[in-house]
Amino acid sequence: MRSRQILISIAAALIVAGCTSSSTSQTVNSLPIGNAILQRIVGVGDSLTAGEQSGGLLGATGVVSPVSAYPGGAVPPGQEFGFWSILYQQATGTPQAAMFNPGTSPLPLIAGPGLGSQLVLNATTLIRATHPSCDAFNDAAFSRGSFGATRMSLSQNVLDLGVPGITAHEALYMTGPLTGPPTGPACTYPFNPADPSTALQPLVMSESTAFLPVLGKFATAVGPLTEVNVAASLHPTLTTVWLGANDLLDFTFSGGVAPVDTPAQMQADLTQTIRTLQAAGSRVVVANLPDILFLPQFFRGGPTLTATLEAAPFSVPAPAAIAITAYIQATYHVGPGGFLTETGFFSTLTQLKALGSVTPVLHAPGDYLTDAFAVQVQGLNTSYNGAIAVAAQSSGAPLVDVHGTFEAIHIAGGIPINPGVCCTLGFGGGLLSIDGLHPSNTGYAIIANLFIQKIDTVYRTSIPPLTSAQLLAISTTDPYAPPGF
């Protein structure tokens, strides 16, 4: 009965069709409809469009690491399994093998060891980063003279323009890295009290690292070099737009200090992005944001934290779990309404195992969200989704309700892709990768079907969604889903 309820909830979220605003411009009304719009599909967005997984962006196969507990020390690539990649394959009939091929892939395939600092399963510490985020490979990404070393090929006809870390405002106005690479063995920036932005530089490192590897090849043809300008220059016939997650995450991980879009500015920025793409001849489809506090990056405090610590795979003895929970609530004000981040949670485990400490030292911002601050995060999450909905409706772009689908999965306690095994939104539950923010192969496949369903319904295309059998096959071979995880 529970499985039936889950399926009904997800089906409802998949089937809802968008409607077009009566204020849609003549330009939008004159754009083509049906399979003609599948001629040139472009992706505008952030790491979710790029196909980032587990804290890193990687397209190369055969990458290995001595810290990886995956068979053969493998480091799984993620770009080819992103939702945009799957949508492109289903819409164009492109075989998956072509997405891995630097000569034919529309993805800006990243060479090994990958951009960022990818997390993998580790035999002794459960998870571990394959390489530092400030090694020579990542550092090369910041310069127009060297970013090519991070790509498998610069001759690719890139159509997926997702830049990990980019915000809705930056997609319109960012023209290059916002900072240089971090320095020192700890991958940190030197603090400069005369420059308050120095303390915020780690929050813009992701888009600064990925900007040129994704968009740099267009520098001589497009000016100003922004993600939206590059997309418009490609004259797409269909564009996916999924932005806003990093505005929310920057606010969250800075403790509310990072300058991000207000909901009103988010609406204005997304409206401008959509209309720019429509003026370039493209149909557009827009997605909203899941509630990020549902994601396994965040471990709820109070009795839930005690239960999480006691459960496998963490298996903390009950007295220690109870003591840790009480200390965290009393010291850091993280109770039933607050959260430890993944960093804070695993720091707590490390201190327990290494030192026997049930009084963990945590740092803010970054390690935890107090009950009061979590309310602010949820409020901004909700307001951003309202702004995205208005921007989509006012410009006549259909809205993909990712939020509604993830909410249904959260309420139901999971979705039975592989019944009895996978999948849930919990840590290691199969829908998210190890970083707790970016989807697994399975999670991206579900999101791809949401986009396909919306595009087919509103624009009268005939893109085949992934079947139940295909979803099961993806799940059973997913490195981030049981039984592989």
C-alpha cells in the first residue's frame, strides 16, 4: 500500500502540465513547437545542469585514486549521467557512448582527476576526497592561458553550459573568475581585514574554478562572456534553465552573510534570462528548487540526530549518541529544528572515534544551522520558489516542479526504483551522491524524466521518458545507490 501511495504521489508530480501566461510576447508565440524545437538543445544552469556529483565535476573514464574503495580504485564520472545529458540523449537519440567521446559529446568533458575535490567511498574513513581543491589541476582552471588542460578536448561543440557554483545573477553578469585559486596546504585564502570579501572568497571558488573550463572556448566569439550570452549566441531551439540553488546555498553556508539575490531580484534575473533566450529563438523550460533541508547534506538535530548516530552505517553506542545530541543542542543551539551539515556531522564522528569525545568542537558558519537560522533558510527557499514560478509564468515558460516531486518523496519516505533496496533522500539512500547535495545517477534520471514530461506536455514533443526498466538498470549500477553504495 505504501509503495502504491509513493507511485501515485510521484506520478502526480510528473504529469502536471504548465500553462502559458496571457502576457506572453509575440516573439514567444511565434516560436516553433513540437519536435522541431529539439534541433539544438542548450542547458543554462549551475552544477545540477553540469552533472556534478559528489563534490566534483568529471567526465573522463578510467580515473583512479588510491583512496577510493570502489572496485579498482575507480573515481566515477558524473557529467554523462546528469539530467541534461539524459534529456539530450532521449531527445536526439544520441547513444550514451557518444556522450563520453570527446569528439562527439555536447558536454564540456572534464579530464581527470576532475574539478573540485571529489568524494569517494573509503575503506577506513567511509568517505574521502580524491585530491585537494587547490592542486595544480584545479589551479589551471583560473587562467585563460591554462584552463584547456582541464578539458578532455576544446574542439567539442558544447551545448551544456552549466557552471557549478554560479548564481542566478552571475549567469547574467559574471564574465570571468571572481577570485584566484586558494593558497597553502589547507586550500585557504589569506584573510585581509581591509577587504571583507576575502572571507567570502571560498563561497565563489566553485564558479571561479569552473567558469573558464565550461565557457572559456567562447571567449573570442562572445562578449561580454556570460553564460546567458553564450547560450543566446548558440541560437538554441530549446533551453533548460535551472538556477537559484547557489543563492540559497551561499546564504546557508555563510550563516546569512553572503550577498545573494533577494526573491524580487531572483524573479527579475530569471525573467531576463528567459526572455533573452526567447529572443534568440528558443523555447525555454524552467525548474524550481527542492527544499534543501530535506537533502542528506543536512542532519537534523534532536532525537533524529540520536537515531541517525545509532543507526548503520555509523553505529554509535546509544549512551554516546544521546550525550552528543544533548551537548550539541546545549552548546550550539541545534535542536529538533536545527541541523548539522555533512561537514559538521562527520567532524563529530571523527572526534568521537579518534578522541572518544562526546563534546565535539564545531564551527560556524559551515558545520551547523541553529533552529532559528534553519527557519530563515526554509523561508528563503520558499520565497525563491515563488519568484521562480512568477518569472516562468510571466514569460510563458513552463515550470518543472522538482520541489513538488522531492517533497512527495520526502513525505512518502522514498520511491521504490529498486524495491526494498533503493531509493530515499537519506544519506546513502540512493537519490543523492556522497556530498549530500548533488543527485546520484538515479536521482538525475528521475529529474530528467520530470523535464521530459513537462516538455512533451507543453511543447507537444515526443521525447521518450526513461522506462521503469531503464530506471532500475540505472539504479542497480549507480555507484551512489544501494547495493553499490
